Amino acid sequence: MGFTEYLEVPALAERYRKVRKYFHLRESAYDVTSACQLRCDGCFYFSGEKYKTKDNRDPEAWRDFLGHERERGINYVNLAGAEPALVPKVLEVFHQMIPQGNIFSNGLRRIDPAVRYRIHLSVWGDHNGDPIYRKYAGGRPGPHCLPIQLENYRHDERPIFVYTFNNENIDQVDEVLEMVSAEGHQLTFNVFSLPEHSASKLKLRDTLVRTRDKMQEAMEDYPETVVYSHYNAAVHTQEQSLHGQFGCPYPRAQIMDGREGVGIGKTFRSYRTDLTHVPASDCCIPDTDCADCRHYAAGSAIVTSRLSMHVDSEEQFRGWLDYVDTYLAIWILGYTKGENLYVH
Amino acid sequence: MPAKQSSETEILDVLWQSLRGGNYDLEAMKPRLQPDSRFDDLGIDSLDMTDFFIRIEDIYKVKIMQEDYPTLGSVRTLHEYITQRSATSH
């Protein structure tokens, strides 16, 4: 069987039509502030050189800049920082200029409900783990963020909680799932990836299979809460990184490999807080060690763009369909994930 | 299975069938679908291009290498590519 024959299977054709409506999305990433209340272990913002820029805090400068981004064809924005919630006027301008997007936040300060973006609230562990992994900027143990996040976003449809598995916190997800589920929110998974030149103890060593098993267990026990698929669990817990399995399409990876980019490899930029970007750093989480990259954000582009690597079997194509359906549910406000088509 | 002979007209038809599943103003696009029209100028998204290339692979039984995608900028260059790949495979 080939691709055109897979599309004769009604369930596959329907899912493909559903996800194909979003092929037009063209995104870039924007660090909007270097300020943050926390200094989390393995934080990517404070790795590398990018945080050493001078913040542009003028909302009108951002408005002018975003006009050019729109002309460039950007119709989806990813806002990060350090902590974007600390610059509410800049967020307001972003939403006025480009209505679709996502904000990565620690959730300690609520983002104005008028900013109708998806909000990804980071979760690093349970009541024991979180304060250890997420210290305050001064160095003392940080807060247990989850109760504050749940309080700030009660009855708010924008957020999804993103639990990052690391080498030590696999079982801590149980408490997190119970709390998130009780509040009627949804949760997805990320896998810790090493920053460049780092030997962090959080890197998964001999714990990938256990992580995968925990993901599967969570999907079975909390089907209404967990936004994930069996194929997501498989690809994010392989010994090889996402780049190793599929080849990363972002400009940073393409430049490192000496290749000419296509699609996202041409258009994606990762802007710093002074509105500049460096092509050699243009990827979803700059300063990641590509050989260890298992970021959920990276997978959204890497796996999605590699449709051609998922058509050698119907099983592969089903996996790809589930993956894209999952990623759209994570990133697009109002998008509902369907049933999994890939049987693991 | 041996590769199938291609023509620019046939490839244009495959492109048209592919685009019909996407988010395009097909009435406006149709007159612009010529063998030497640049895919970039037509505003076709990269994932829709992948859809098109995969359909071409299925029909003509040739493999389009991912690293070759940037060089395949029009139906004409794609036709030349398929012809060359087909000749090499014999």
C-alpha cells in the first residue's frame, strides 16, 4: 500500500483532512523579557549568549516589528523569555498584531484573559521536586508552583500543563496528574534535553523506557486529562534524539549540517529581547544539545515536517497522524484531539 | 517495480489533485499552474509540497530525496528529476 491508498481508509482520510487545515501555519519564536522570578535547573533561557541582550520594553517598537513579521508571513507566535507574564503590555501588542500563538509561562503571575493565546504552564515535579528544581533568582528553594498555577488559571480554557520528565522525577507525575485532573485542566509531556556543554543530572540515563511506560500508564489512567499519543511516547523516548531519528528542519540544524532549508528551515526565526536574531541560533529552544533533543516543541516541527518518512507503512502514517493531531491540540486554542489511530 | 514515464501535463494534474485538499483559492490559482511556475511564487506550503511529492513517488515509482526538495522548484524541474531518476534506475 502507498500514501494514496492509505487515504482510501475513511478514518485516515478524515484525520488527514482535519490536520491539513493547519498546514498553513508559519511560526517564529520571540523572547520578550530577560526577567524571571526563578532560576530553574537546566533552564535554556539562561544558557548560551542570548540572555545577554538589552531588553526592548517599548510596546510600540514591538508593534512596528510585528508588522514586518506579518509581512514576512508569520501567523503564529511562540512567546518565551525568561518569563513573558512579566511584560503584559508587550503580550497585549502581540495578540493585537498576530492573533494566534502560545506563551510559555511558569504560571506564577496570571496573564490577562484578553490575550487569547494558548498558555503552556511548565511543571517540573511534585511538592517535593518542584522547589528543588525551581529555585528563586536569589538561590533559595523556590515555590511549589502547581497550586499557584491552578489558582491563577481556575476555569481558564487557555492553559495546558506541560510536565517535563527528567532522570529523577518520573513517579512525581502521579501527584501532578491528580491535581491537574481534579481542576479539569489538561496536561501533556515533555522530556528533559541537555543544554549544550552541560552535564546536568536531570538528563535521562537508563530511564527512557520507564518514562515511556509511565506516559502510557498516564494516558490509560487519565484519558480526559492527558493530551498525548502512543506514537508521541515512542519517538520522545528513543535512545536517539529527535534530530538523530528524523533530522531537524530548523535553520540552526540545517546550517550545522551545511544544508539549504525548506519551509520552516527558511522562515523560522528565534528572536532575542532586543528584536535581533542569529540564524545559527534559530530553532525552537536554542542552546539545546541536538544530540539529546527530545523537546516537545521540537517534535512538533520535526515529526510534522517529516511526513515523507512516515508513508512506508500504514502504521507509520497512523503514528504521524496521531502526532500531528496531538501537537495541534497542544498548540491551538480550541482544537480537540481525536482518538489515537496508531496501535502500539 | 519499474518507474513510469512522466509528462509535465500529468505532473500538473497530480499537483492540482494535491492542492484540492489544501487551503487554497483554487480558482485564482488554476491559471497560474504552468510547467515553469515556481512553487514558491504559487504560495504552496512546504507540507503541501510534501503531500505532492509523495503522490508523485507513488505514481511514478521513484524516490524523491528530501535533500533534493529545495532544488525542485517547478513542475518542469520535477519532471526532469523524475526522468533522470527513472533512467538511472534501469
